Amino acid sequence: MVLLTACTVYQVPNESETDTTVATGDATGMTTTGTPTGTTTDEPDPTTSSTSSTGTGPDPSAGPSSDPTVSSDPTTEEPPPADCDYPTSIQPIFDQRCSCHQSMMPPKGLALNEGTSFAALVGVDSMGQPGTPYVDPGNSAGSWLVTKIKPMPPVGLQMPEGGMLDADQVALIETWIDAGAPEAGAFDCGGGSSGEAGSVTIDEQGPVNVEIGEMLDLDVTVLDEFGDPVMGATVKWLSSDETVLYVDAKGTLLGLNPGTSEVTAEVEGAVSSPLTVSVLNNQAVAAATFTDALNTLSTNCGCHKGAMPPAGLAFDLAAPDVHAALLAPATQDAQTKRVIPDLPGQSYLFKKLTRTTQTTGEQMPKGKAPLEAEKVQILFRWIFNGAPA
């Protein structure tokens, strides 16, 4: 989930944030107290007591109680009541803190209004982290909603921007998800396992090899603090040398230059041992057409369209005009060109799309997850083979 302050709506990708933006207050400026509404106290219900009002105890001649709410076994205690549910415990958090997602045009199309929020979240693939649902029932650690309301998410900023949910609100959302994310049924507010990652292991045994312009998929095993598997966890992948090897949010590698890079996977602060990846030379890097490259750029860089695109670079013009603009000097760095034929690693455009640390600005597309490796591969192959029109 994404939780915003004062209904700051991000446009994608100009000022896009994430797929679930949450406000710290409603449109009237009211803020939450940090205590979920709809909870009940655990005081005894006098209608289920087995003692009389005079305190003399049950009548032994009465036999088993005919009231099904009263145990006939005096040694059996009723479990604590499950006094939280989605409509009265989780939805109020969205109502109080997610006003932007309850507007007529919610960010990313994610409507968190009463009656629509459950269907929009549970089991629905997130836009910020492809392959990870907003809410994965039973798995708070693998739910994008939880990732975004905690510090240092792998994509974008922690939500709400400029603040955060109260700790008890975050805990309640995790508890609801770990309880199976019921829509109407009650769940124990106390919760169970924290669902936090205890260890992360890259499944492949190193060292591994990948050729320039080719890809390789990696997998991880994530265990919680009790040693039980955590399915669908949000993994942050890192290549120690991004000039040599690109790795996307799904753990797919793409060889860029001959050399060696160490790859690590991180989940909630738990970091894997590094995997050594050697990138080998490739005498026949497959080609990609400019049509494919332009389609990749235009469908993933939505801000570079219209009359006033960033840096004057628009991808919705005629193909020859876009090609000429790409071969021109970069606006932000006149010492280089946006695309240098045969040299992807020196092309300003390619560096902006593939490197987490930039000399100017930030990695593109802004506010989105880094491009999938297969899309970067198209751009790499097009530039590597001369960037033809």
C-alpha cells in the first residue's frame, strides 16, 4: 500500500511514486490517532457465565448446559475472542490515511474505497514490483503493500511520503495478511508470526557464466526467523558492477561487458552470500531493430511524450525524428550523446536506464521499477549493433 500526505497525487512517470499511495490525512486535514477503529474489549459476557448471580456456583443437579456457548467441560477454557476484521479494523486505516486512493481518479487506478479495496488488493499483481501481489494471503513479507509502508522499499519511497503509518497500524495490516487476509471473517488482533525474513540464499551455485547480450534467471530461497519458507517475498537484487552486469527486480541477469560482478539478494535486511558471475565475450550478439527499441522506450517512458517532454526528448514523434534525437548530444551532459552506436555502456540513455547511481538525476523510468532485463536487452542489442534507423 502506499500512504500519502495531504493527498499528493503522483503522475506516472513524471512524478510517479508507487502503486499504492497513501495520505497522512484526509481531505479535511484530519489525521489518524494510530488506533484502529472497530476493535472491541475482551470483557466477559455475563450471558455466558456459568455462575449464578449469588456466587454459589452451578447447580450440580442441572446436568450439562443446554446453552451451546457454554462449555460443559469445566476444565476447558474458551480461546480469546478474535476481535478484529477487515471492514472495521483495516478499511478505516485506508479511509483515514489513503484519501487520494478514494478519489474519482486514484493513483495507478488503485481504489481503496470501502467496498472496492479488498478486491483491488488481495491477490492482485502490483504495478511497482511485477510478480508480487499487493496482498499475498498468509504472507505479509511477500506482500507489496507491506513493503511500501516499511522503510527503504526497493522501488520508490516509503509511504506515506513525508511520514509513516503508526507502528500499530503496520502491525495490524501484517497480522491481517498473515491470518489469511479474510474479507469478512474475524482474526486475532494479537497476530502470530512476524513474517520477517531470517535468511536469504541464492539457489544457483557459483560461479556462473553469462555472455554479453544474453540473460540468465536466478532464484532465491527465503526463510523466516523460524526456518520456514517465505513464499513470494519482495527481493532487492544488486550487481556490484553495473557496467558489467545488469540485474532486474525479478533476478534476471543481462551481460553487458566482459568482467566479473558479485550478485546479492536482500529481503527485509537479510542479505544473501554473494554469487560470482562472470560475463563472457560474445562474438555474435543478436541484433534488435529500432522499431523494437522505440516501442520499448515509448511504452515504458510515459513522461517523454507531448509538447513539453523532459529534456526535450519525445518518443511519440515520427520514428525518423526520434532516431535523430537519440543520436544527438544529451541535454544533461553535452559531452556525450544519448546513444553512441556500438557503445551501449557509454550511451547516456542506456546508463540512465540501467544504473542505480547516476551522475545527474536519478535512474529512469522515474517512479517505476527498473526495466525488466528483456527490455534492456532489446536496447542493448540495438545500440551494440550500430543503432540503425
